Amino acid sequence: MVKPQQIHLSLIIPTFNEERRIGKSLDRILTFLQAQPYPSEIIIVDDGSQDRTVDVVQQRSNSNPPIRIERQPHNMGKGEAIKRGMLQGNGSYLFFSDADLSVPIEALPTFLSILENGCDVAVGSRRKPGAVLEVHQPLYRELMGKVFTWLSNWILDLRVSDFTCGFKGFRREAARELFSRQRLGNWSFDPEILYLAKLKQYRVAEIPVRWRNDRATKVRLWRDVLSSFFGLLYIRLYDLRGIYQ
């Protein structure tokens, strides 16, 4: 049995009512990780699901690599779920991925290599040259995503092409420092983490990805867009008040 301190890679997956997708995704992830030359672990952080998501995951509880389930007491938001997984993961490198594998798990070696060679944070991008969008979002969602990216860069003085791609990797030291300072649990946690990375002078790389939109998205568009916009203002306010120190 691999000891926690020997884990090379932790993969965190937040879930909320994912019983229809999580089993297939986990089978694909397990097949991929079993073929890798390093020990790993999978952490499912269930964000208050009301369906059979936890049961589906538990059916694979004796897998190799091991799957650990962390359960939020109620629906607290994607950012809170990822924060919990990042702070509890044992890996030298920690990744998070969406449950639908919109970015295929096979992209992981490229990200891992960049982190192993001195980068602190590796961010998937659907807008960097070389990215391939196999299935696009509806036009209105793509437009709103571009507006949110522009606002995030303008308000936070960043230069990031894609904040919300659901595939990112971190060296353990960076993950611990960034996520322990995270304050936002909604969709604006992504720009918050990248803003913190800038404050802490971490090296961030954006990596073009293959990406496929899943129509069964959990985004509640207008509510999430508005809360994320206000989240950007909170990030600036928290910084001015010294909360991120």
C-alpha cells in the first residue's frame, strides 16, 4: 500500500448530482492512471448531491489508484469543493478536473511535465493558439465567457486568456498556499486563485487544450454570472483589506 507521502499526483473532482456521468468518467480516469509510472489518488468532493452520485463512486471504492470521497454538508459551491480537495490531497502535484472530462484526462502528462520542470501553476486554455474546440458552447455562452474573461483581466490587472477552463494543476507548495487563502466558493474562485498566484509571484503557464462542451452543464447562467462579477469586486476588496496576506 502506497503511503500518503509517496503519492505523486492527486486528482480532485468536484461533483454535484453527477450520477449519470461520474461512473464513466472514473472508469476512464482509472484506466489512464493505472498506466502511469507513479502512484496517484483520486479525491471526489461531493458538494451535497441529492442523487446516487456517492453510491456510484463507492462502487469503485476498492480501485487502484484509490478513490477517496469527501462529502460537503450541503451544496457550498464548486470553489469550496475544490478548495477542500486541494487542501486534503497528498500528492506532490495536485490537479482538478470537471466530472464530465470536457478536457480529456489524457492531457494530464503535458501539464505534469510543465510542473515538474519548474512551473508552479498550469492552467488549461481554450483560447490559446493550438487549442481545439471539438464541441462548442452555445454562442451566447461563449460571448459571456469572453466578457467575463475581459472583466477579470481588467478588474484584477491580469493577462489570462481563459479563467474558467475546468482543468488546472499545481505544485503542492503552491496549492497549499493559494487554496488556504481562497475566500470565494462560487465560480469566481478561478480568477481569485490566479490573482493570488500573481500576488505570490508564482510561475503560471497557460496550456492549449482539446475541449468538448457538455450540454448537461450545472451552470445556472444568470445567477452564476452575476455572483461571479461581484466576486471580482470582492477579490479587489479582500486584497485592499489585507485579507490575502
